[in-house]
Amino acid sequence: MPSASSLKVLVVGSGGREHVLVKSALASPLVREVIAAPGNGGMEMDCRCAPVSVEDVPGMVALAQKEGVNFVVVGPEVPLSLGLVDALEKVGISAYGPLAAGARLEASKIFTKRLLLKHRIPTALAAEFDQLQPALDYLQTSAMPIVIKADGLAAGKGVVVAMDLAEAEAAVRSMLGEKVFGASGSQVLIEECLMGEETSIHLVVSGRDYVVLPTSQDHKRVGEGDTGPNTGGMGAYSPAELVDDALMARIDREICRPSVDAIAAEGIDFRGTLYIGIMVTRDGPKVLEFNTRFGDPETQVLLPRLETDPVALMHAAATRRLGEIQLKVKPGYATCVVLASRGYPGSYPKGEVVTLPSSYGPEEFLFHAGTKRDEVGRVLTHGGRVFGATALGSTLAEATRRAYAVADRVQFASSYLRRDIGAKQLRRDSAH
Ligand code: AMP
Ligand code: GLY
């Protein structure tokens, strides 16, 4: 364990996830100072932010060195896959997040699919293609619906669940023919469509050790009742009751432990978050995908629920001492409601002036995502997802009511939010 106030932390990123990470670091007794890059309007109110892009690996390393940072927490997947953690470790700076070799588990769906199949971890069966005609031929003989996935990073847009042959052919043509995702889509997976309820599990991993974080449920579609296009996530709550103790034990036995062991067996020194997307099918839980970073907005409900200092947890994982950590979680629930700019995930206005609440209750938080501050310190909208209004409560109903109460005190012209975050689980609860 690092001694009290010994860490100077750099948080890399600019979303709601990174704002929670900044707030967690500021609250940690291990931390002396926090800086962020590039940050957002809210992070700027909490700490110094440096205008270094997440894609600028040498610039980020130079910033960490110049500032005397001794612990870096990397939020998004892009700097991980560009080797930011490799470059930091080369100059002796510890970081939370996998090396580029581990980040491949998110950056290449084909790499992950091969690993899952080789180690007999339950997942959808799939075929790989890098040529258009063989892929089209394969579709002719396939059952619909079917799933087409660009191999590489595509900002959450690289997966098409095609309901019929025409839709499947269009997806394959756009990826392998028109190359809409560039190199990320120059190879595709065509995989069987799994039916069931989706859930995700976040693990903090260090080699063969791992800690399971509380369960959470994202709301990916932009519209109420899970309609409209997919987004990065419009809200989340934790815990997710879909995953009861028996299902969690099964997921741990059939998916978490075998995945962590398989990754280590492949010679990958994985230290960071393994966020496993899972479909709970009639034949049991199956892996949809791996992400190698915290989910957003999931992190906005997970970290506020931890009794354990998130910095102590991440630092232990980074420095191979995760076995020393006993995770403690607060009782109760958390809900996060995302305030977006109307039009997201398509085009949306920017630069609208925001009116913020004048005060917050002790268990209420407003995390900034796409915001910035102007010369006179006003907060302006600057992205599709603008804020995450999060609250804790002893029941899901209470946490959700409080989160909406925070959200409703934030005002900007094009504000849009879903009114049904948590509603499915609340309905299930009241049916019992
Ligand atoms: P991924 O990025 O691989 O998680 O895919 C994004 C979304 O597509 C998932 O959250 C699922 O809703 C859906 N999806 C991916 N793979 C499959 C599959 N094999 N069967 C059904 N839905 C899938
Ligand atoms: N909320 C989904 C993600 O972070 O990938």
C-alpha cells in the first residue's frame, strides 16, 4: 500500500467516467494531488487540466514526467491500444490500464473470439472474413438474424445485428466493400445471434488475481422503452437484480475465472479493468465482448458504491498487489441518468450555456462529460453526452428519484434524457 498522500495522479480522458475517477482520486487518502488531460468543464472545476489529447502518447508521457506524476489512470480504450501504459512503464511511471497487448482484447474482436474459442469459454460461434464475396456467400447459407462485427475499434458503431439477409449484406458491403470503418473493418466476424438478456460484469484484474465489482445495468438505446439507435449509454443503475447470487456464481465459474486464466495463459500481463459483456441465454451465460476499460456510464454508478478506496484498488492492480484488497461495497443502490444534447447519437448543437444546480445533497453527484468552460467560467455544452446525474439511495426507487431530481435541476436548451432509467427493474420489483 502506498503511504498516505504519496500519489500524484494523472487521469487521462474527458468523459463522465474520467470525472468520477478525478473525484475518487481527490477523495483518496493516498493522493496528494490530481491532474487530468485533456479533461472537461467539470474536471477543470476540480483539478488542473492539461490540453493533451488522449491520442498523443509522447505528449501524455511528457506531461506525466514534467508534473512528477507517479500514478496514471487511463479512462478510454484508444490510448490503451496505442500503448500509453507501455510507454509510461518504460519511464518508470505506474499506470492503471492494460498494456497494448491486453488492450487488444477490446481492439480486435477476432483476437478475442479466437482466444474464447481456443479456451472453450462460452461465446457465439463465428466465422472470420477479409474478402467481400466469401462473406456474401456465407450469408446465403446462414440463419437470420445474424451479427456482423468490424474487427477493430469503431467507437461503438462496429456491430450490426441484422434481422434479414438484405440488412446483413448491406453491413458486410459497407465494412468490407466501402470500408466505412477503414482498417478497423477490413476484417469482420459474422456470428450467430444470441437471444436472451444482456448484462455486463466489471473485473479489476492483475495477472491471475481479480476482484469482481458490483453488477450494473446500462441503457444503450437512445429512446425510452429501449428504442432508437445505440448510444454510448443513456443511464445505468447498480446492482442489477437480473444477476442474482446463483447466476453470478455461474458467470464467475464459467466466464470470469476461465477468461482471466486464458488471458494469463496467452502470456498477456493484464492489469486493469476487464469489462465483460454477457448474454444470458437459455443455455447459460455467453461472452459477447471484452472491453479493457471501465464502462461509461457504468463507472458513474460503480465507483460511488465502493466503500474501498478506488485508488487503492487500482494501484494494487497496477503494482501486482491485488491479493491484498478485500473489496467492500456500500449497501443500497445507485442510479445515473445521462443528460444528452438532443440529436445524439447523430448530430447535435454545441456551445449552449448550462445552468447548474446551486447545491447537492450528500449522496448526489453531477458528473460532467461533454462540457467545457468559456473565458468567463460559464459551463457550455460540448458533446453528445453532457452530464451524468447520479445518486445513491437505500432502494433503487430512492436512488432513481434522487438522480432525476439532480438531472431536473440542470438546464440547457437542447437537454434530452430518458425518463425510464431503472424502470424495468422497478417494475420487476413491484411485481414481486
Ligand atoms: P459488442 O460491442 O460486441 O458488445 O456488441 C454491441 C451490442 O451488439 C451488444 O451489446 C449486443 O447488444 C449486440 N450483440 C453483439 N454480439 C451479439 C450476438 N452474438 N448476438 C446478439 N447480439 C449481439
Ligand atoms: N456503456 C458502454 C460502454 O462503456 O462500453
